[in-house]
Amino acid sequence: MTTAVPKQSRPHIPVLLPEVLAQLQPAAGETYIDGTFGAGGYTRAILEAAPCRVIAIERDPTAFAAGQALVSEFGGRLMLAPTTFSDMERPAHEAGVEQVDGVVLDIGVSSMQLDDPARGFSFLRDGPLDMRMSQDGPSAADVVNTADEGDLADILFELGEERRSRAIARTIVKARGDAPITTTKRLADIVERVLGRVRGDEKHAATRTFQALRIYVNDELGELERGLAAAERLLKPGGRLAVVTFHSLEDRIVKRFLQERSGKTEGTSRYLPGPAAPSRAPSFRIVNTRGFTPNKKETDANPRARSARLRVGVRTDAPRWHER
């Protein structure tokens, strides 16, 4: 496994950074979790905002290796842990921290991962069909070449919201019978053969298929569910949870989590624990019901920010909810 840092075609720009800082309100002596370190944009901004401490988490070995320079720059104020953010309690407790003042999560794939063809996240550049954030376990190619047609269709429909999922799955199974599908270009071409070429400002035909496979390979929705529950356990009363999402599946999970935990809804979610018992006290207070979105200046400078939404909750002094 290589940990060399790839050359980037563009720098990674942390999305909604002023809004995240305004909501976290970093202060001297406090401790924060950056559950999705990436290129360290949020971590650096938090550490520069106040003489505080950050426990940052990164599952990608390449990003973890690159982050050691930031660890050295900030000395004992930054701890970088090579794990998933659903596991945030373990490195915090190992550092002697029982509760934290804030948690920030930037859900989804980073610019560094998208822009490196060797990682196989994007159909814009040909590369191996990989998509693994942690660089271990089954790859997207493994899923595409071994999953049953019905299971593959379900993945594309449920995680990519792809309406032509069955036709795409059927074509994939037929194509892999001729030769294994091992590159991003070949998979994108297969999907485009089913859906046709898009025109104008429409998304590439393979966008939803690639999104679905990436989410499935990395268990992103399950990781998000577990990470939200971990943040609830780790935040102290008054501590803030700030979550940036980039598509509707993620945003629905965060929205529903905060609604349920604040006592605003009795609904259920397939990815989250069931509704509150009547006796449960709200464990969060929602800061902004609609969430925060980027302004035009930010989206013009960083088109990848267009679909971003920031949701924020403040931990109350009520006991945490127990997941079902």
C-alpha cells in the first residue's frame, strides 16, 4: 500500500468554512473532533481560531500520511488518528478526553480522492475501479464483477437514486461476461450506453452509478449513522455538532437524527434508530431548521460546494439516547 501524496489538479477547499467556525465557536482550552480530516482545512482553521486542541480522524492512509506535517506544525495541540469517525470515542479516550466541545463532519469524498485517477472515484479520468477510502476491503470492481444482478440494481437505486438501475445492472452483468470491468472509463461507457449522452449542464450519465458504488463500498450511510450516535455520546452539554453533507441521502439522515433527538418528529429512518419513546428528553437543540448553504461567491469559486448543506445541533444536558 502506498502512502505517497498524489499531485492534485486543484487544491481541496473546505466547504462552508466561515459558517462551520461560527457555529463551533472555538475557544481557548477546548477540545474538538474533526471526524473527516482530509487535507486538514477545518482542523487548521479551528486551531488558528483559538489556542484549543483538535483530535482529527482520517481513514485514508494517503491523507493520514500527508497530515503529519500539520501535526508537527501545531505540536501537542493536534492528534491525528488513523480510523473512521464512527470510532471517534476510542482515540479521544486514549488521549484522556472523556467529553469534547465540538464535532465537525464533512461527509463524502474529498477533492484529493476525486482528482487522483489511481483512486478510481471519478469517471472524468480513467483509472482502476477502486473507490475505497481506507484502501482495504472489497473494491468497486469487486462489487461490479461479483454482485448478483438484482443486488446490483438495488444498490444503484437505493444509494444512487438511479431510476434506470435495472437496465444498467443488466447491461453490467452482460458486459462482465465478456471481460471483467476493472476501469472507471469502461464502467462509465457501459452506463452511458444505457442512458445516452447528457447535454448542456446535465450531470454525466454515470454520476448516480458512481455515487451508489462509492457509498456502498465505504458503507458511508452506516458510518454516518454510527458517527452521529458517537458524537452524541462524546459531546458535553452545550457542545456543538456541525455536519456538512453533499447529497440528499446524507442530508436526510442528519436532518432526521437532529429532528428525532430534539423531539421534533416521531418519524423513522431505515438508517437510524427508531422514534423516541415519549419519556425521552431531547438530547440536541437544532440551531437552524433549514440548515446553512453556500452563498454565490463560494459556489462560483468552488463548484463542488453547490450541493452542500450544513446542519448544526447543540447538545443538551439530557442523557444520550440508546440506539435500537
